[in-house]
Amino acid sequence: MDKVIKDFKTVPGKVVVLVEKPVKKVGNIEIPDEIDKYKDGFYRATIITVGPPTKKQEPLPVKEGDRVLITKLVGREFTHKDVKYRVLPYDDIVAIIDE
């Protein structure tokens, strides 16, 4: 997991995730699959930081390093130390991926 984002805290009710980019393999070559990214309406992502719950929320059972399923086109993308992250509300996490 990327440690460079530890120099700031996530605000209440939000999580910061690192979205997994879809990749197609052609032989030994990996090609980013930008066409496929809108196929099923979801992204797989890794939780980087979790903010505390707001007063109206129950804490989510997610922690740093968990892999989750999030809806596409939600949250805001930002770049920190040349890495693109996405910040979104707890409610946009659809599922926790068990591995």
C-alpha cells in the first residue's frame, strides 16, 4: 500500500481510495483497458485512508488496505505526489471484496 498519503487526514464521513485500473493482457504485454472501464458500472479500489464517521453515521467496517467495490463517476479525483486518488463518501462503497 502507498505510504505517501499519510501526511494528511481524511475528513469525517469520507474515504480516500486508489482505483485499480483495468488492464488487458496481450501475451506478456499489459495494456490499460480504458474502453472496459465503463462496462459494469463499478471500480475495484483499495482503501488508503478512512475518516471518522460523522455524528449521524455508524462506522463502516472498512480499514486501510481493504479492497472495495465503488460506483463509477463518484467522488473527486486528486493527485498527491504524482499518484491519482479518489475521495468519496462512505455511502459510495458498494461492497468489501474478500480475498
